[in-house]
Amino acid sequence: MISTYTLPKIAVVGAGRVGSTCAFTLMMNNLAGEIALANRTVEKAKGEALDIAHGVPLLNTTRIVYGGYECCQGAHVVVITIGAAQKPGETRLELIQRNAAIFRETIPQIARYAPDSILLIVSNPVDVLTYLTIKFSGFPSQRVIGSGTVLDTARLRFEMQKTDPCDFRDINAYVLGEHGDSEVIPWSIVSIGGMLLDPRAVEYFGSEEKVKALKAEAEGNVRNAAYEVIRCKGSTHYAVSVCVARIVEAIIRDQRSVLTVSTLLEGEFGINDVCLSIPSVVGKEGIIMRLNPSLNEKEIDQLRASASAVRKVIDSVE
């Protein structure tokens, strides 16, 4: 058996609920030889790191360390979760002025300590902050990745499975665009068991009216999922951490997985200079390539509208 210490180092910046849960999930998935939990308040990082480390002897040999931003040094992947939390009723985009200021101060320090790392942005609004991280870090865009709509895509498959007898893994569906209110569900490319859904949807579900109702319900539940969780318990962090672990796994194991991460678009669907989620191949170098699925005209227009919404917020950052 290969020792865990042959695995790379992963740093998690931010020891709040999302950051500490991400560190815990990464440890549980045995994805790193060393996990560093960095936080501006080191005492907070220490408490979370010790709590995680005390469970390690029962599971694996991952080393858990903590400190300030300097403990990012040597990390292959730096997961960034810092920022103000989203308040009940607040949109992700309304967070931007507060979190942009935090990123302007913090990202250059992380880049200095981990100049060869891949930066994985989790903080919201993730598309805007991924774009700003590219600017603040000076990193090539393929090494700055936003968690994007990986979680939204999982939520969509969860919603579809409620009315479909298939395994989650047999449902091939994506959420594209902004991780937020303008996100796009391209139903034209949804497939179940290798068959496109739309041509057989009526046969599959019984009537055109039922198909429309199911799609509308799924879209509403996916778009409002975070708001509902925040309303009920104050924050989202469990499913987010699973998505982070999935993206990190694709990177460190060079799996070349197709994931709907947020990345800088350079002409895809006629969109430039904005970070959005489209299916992208993720491996050890970060973004290996972006894929252009065959969307219909309405879906392309929706994706461009989503890009415009994100671009407007980027332009509003002081």
C-alpha cells in the first residue's frame, strides 16, 4: 500500500464553516499527504485543524497543519474559501464589494507563498471572484478555477432522479453559466442512459404538460436550493465540500474529468473575458480544455445573458 505521504499537499485558506468542512472532507477522502488550514486568525485555524487531526489516526495518515497564509507554501492546490458569508435573502452577487476587498488583500500573499499552485476558488460570488483572482494573482487562467456550477449540476441530477428511476450516474445533465440566479439549464443536451431526453420526454413522462411542469420544478428547486438551505440553517457547506473534493481529486489524480467549473472564456459561444461555467476537462495542470456542447439558439442567448450579468458585476467592483 502506498503511503499517504506520497500524495501532494493541499492548502485550504479560510477556517470558517466552508473551509473547515472542505478540509475535513479532503481528509476523509484521503486526497492529500498534508492538509494545511490557513486563516488570518491563526487560533481559529488551530482549533479546526486539531479537531480534524484527532480523527486521522482512525482513518489514514494525512498530516494536518495550520497557520497563516505562509502555510500555503508547497501546496499543489490551494482551496480558497475566505470571504463574508451570504446572508438570508442576499444574492451571491450582492456579496461582491465586501469579498473583492478581501481578495485584493489576500490573493497576492497566497500567490507569493504558492507560486506554482492551482487556485480553486469557492467563495461567492464565485465567477466574479475567480476572474478577480486571475487579475490579483497574475497566474495563467488555466491555473485559476472556480467551483462554478459543479454543485448546481449535482442538484439538478438530484432533482431529476426524484422523478426518474435511473441511478444518478446515468443522468447526464449540466448547469452552465453563472453560479447564481442567471444560471442556465440546457435541456437540449440532457441525456438518460445515453438517450437525449427531449426527443423522448413525452413518451418518458406521459404528457407534454407534465414534462414542462417537471422541468419548471427542477429549475426552480436548483436555482433556489442555496437560498432554502441558508433560510433553514444559515449556510451551505456539506455538499460544497464534496464538490471541492471532487474537483481536487480530478486535479491531483490527473483524471481529466469533465466538470462544470468556472473558467475564463476566450470566445466560447461568442463570450470573452468573463469567468463562467461550461463543461471543462480538469487535470493536473488545471483546465486542460473547454468543451462547447451543441446548445440551441435559446440556450446560447441565455448563456450570453448570464455572461453579461457577471460582466456587469465585475465592472462594478471598486
